[in-house]
Amino acid sequence: MENKKLKEYNITWERYEKALSKVLSNFANSGIETVTVEEIWVETSLPIDLILEILERNKLNYPEEIKEIKYKNEIIWSRNEK
């Protein structure tokens, strides 16, 4: 039964990664260089823990214009770290 539940809730990462990439592109097109997780949350309505998990997986293509992403005033991703 436990395995069946896990299969039912299988996450399609690509779908969420695409949504985050699109939102980051929109921020970049607006001239925004520093983005917060809270701003991403407002734009996507995805749970913050899911956003953090996707960012942690580091499989996104970040627009060149985005220099850093912050969460609770801490930098969690920076172009300089890459």
C-alpha cells in the first residue's frame, strides 16, 4: 500500500522546472536582477518548499540577467557561485 501511495504522488519535476524558468525569464525581462523565493511564490502559487526543492536540484537554466535568488534575506543561489 505504501508503494502505491508513492507512485500516485510522483512529481513531474520538468513541469515545475519549466514554470520556474518562465517566471525567472519574466523577472529578467522586467530588469530585475535579484529575485526572492517569496516573489516566485506569488507568481507561481507553488508551495515554497517545492520551489526550494526545485532550486536545490539546480537543473534550471537561469537567465543571464538574474544575479541572485534570496530566501528570508539569505542568498540561496548566486551567479557568482556557479
